[in-house]
Amino acid sequence: MNREMELYQKIADLEQKLIRQAAANNFVITHIVKILDDTSDEVKFSSKLKEILTESLSKINDPRSLMKASINDLMQPSIQILGRPPEKFIK
């Protein structure tokens, strides 16, 4: 029984670690994209990224909606305005 409890604790610890990593990834990536948008002269980097991701996703037959949802989760604004749902990065 003790071994079982240890495994449950390890799983809980891994879940928390994944949540922290996802939040950190989101924070860093959205800031990188913002910096690239601010420094691009012609087409915004984020617009071109959306275009290329959408094109690539259209070539995937199977779990496209899962991939889109994962990308949208990753690209959510790291700081959100209350009462206003975040716009999806890829529609």
C-alpha cells in the first residue's frame, strides 16, 4: 500500500510540474512573438506564423483539432483581461 501511495504522489508531482512548464512555455513564447511583431517592418510575425501553421495543419489528416487546441493553449495571452475571453490564435 505504501508503494501505491508513493506512485500517486509521483504522478501528482509530475502533473504539477507539467502545469508549471506549460505556463512558463506560454509566457516565454507569447513574449517572443510580441517582440518579433514589434520589430518586424512589413508583415507581423504572428500573422505569418498563423498562416504557416494553418497551412501545415491542413496537411494533417488525423488529430488536427487536437493540435489546433494545443497551439491555441500555448499561444493564449500570458496576461488576460478580465471579462474578455482570449482570441484563438488559430481559428
